Amino acid sequence: MTVKADYARNFVWAGELTSSELERAAAGIVERNYAKGSYICHRDDKFDYWTGVVSGLIKLSTIGLTGKATTYAGVGRGGWFGEGSVLKGEARKYDIVALRDTRLAMMNRATFVWLHENSIGFNHYLLRQLNERLGQFIAMVEHDRILDAKARVARNLSWLFNPVLYPGTAQTIEITQDELALLAGVSRAVTNRSLQELQAEGLIVVEQGAVSVRDIATLTRYGD
């Protein structure tokens, strides 16, 4: 096995592939670094890479004509995103922004399409990924319409612990209140107050630049 293939074995989808498929996948991956606050891709740009977060944190978001910002998802270490756009070969419908210094693994479209057309294991992984992503987006529409600010903070935090989408997240996630506020679409002051209340309820422990979760099940349903 090549050095690149051995490196790629650490990715969440690698366990679904045969040795030869993994070699092919690894050959189509490059890594790039992005500084905090930089745009990885702008809305309506073509970005022909299926992308994984090796380290750091990014958000997928848009800004409407009225100036209102909408965040679709935050992706932390171990998460992969963009499979829909790569499958369809279309421009991105959202901005991709690095919320902190971030290192990405980027699989080119030709490699991704080859795996999609030839690897049963890879397609099994994609099906689980897309199904989980759909559930998250449905929940996002719901919480944006009916949940208060604290429940939105709780739900957005819980999504970062989704074991299918973000397998690199352990019990404690490194995230600042500013970063969580951007993901939840609320102010930093509201985020701070919400986190303190959630901590008082015994659901989380707020640390310097991090949050430890004590009851992920309740956070996931918070506000119901």
C-alpha cells in the first residue's frame, strides 16, 4: 500500500473501500490550508472537490439580497461535505468560510465520480451521508421557524456531535462562542447566555474555547 493510501485510511469512508479502490481514492486527494476568516469558495463558483475537514472548522452559508445571513451547516474535523454539488457537477449554492485556521482534504471530481460509479462500499457510505444530511436540513428549517434562540444554540451544538456527519468529534469540541454564534445565527451575547443556561441545566460544560456535552440526546431534542 502506498503512503498516500495509508494516509487516506484514516478517513471515515475508507473502511468501505477495497484496497484498490482506496489507492485510487488517495491518488485523487490533495490537502490545502485556509486561514481563519477566508473564503474557500463563494456562492455560484464552481468548486469541483468533495471535501473533508482534517483540522479546523468551516461553515456553509449564504447572504440574501436583504443582507440576512443563513447558515446551513458547520463542519468540523472528520466531516465531509459537497457530495451533492460534485455529483451534479454544478456551482455551489452557498459560501464556504473558514471559521478558524483550517486544513482540508480535497478529492477531485474525476476520482469522486469513479468511486461513485464503481464502488459499492463508497455508495453505501454516500447513501448514509446524504440521508443524515437531509434529516439535518429538515430539522434546520423546523428550528428556524419555531424554536427560540437558546434552543437554536442547543440544536446547532448537538449537530456538531453527529457521529455520521462528523465522526471526528469526541465528547468535547473545540469551538468558541463567536463560532457557535455564527453557526446558530444569533449574537455572541445570546450564545453566551444560552450556554450558561444549558450548563446550569447540566447538559454541557463550558470551557475556554471548548464545550463538553453531558447529555447529547436532550440537546438534540431541545425545545420540543
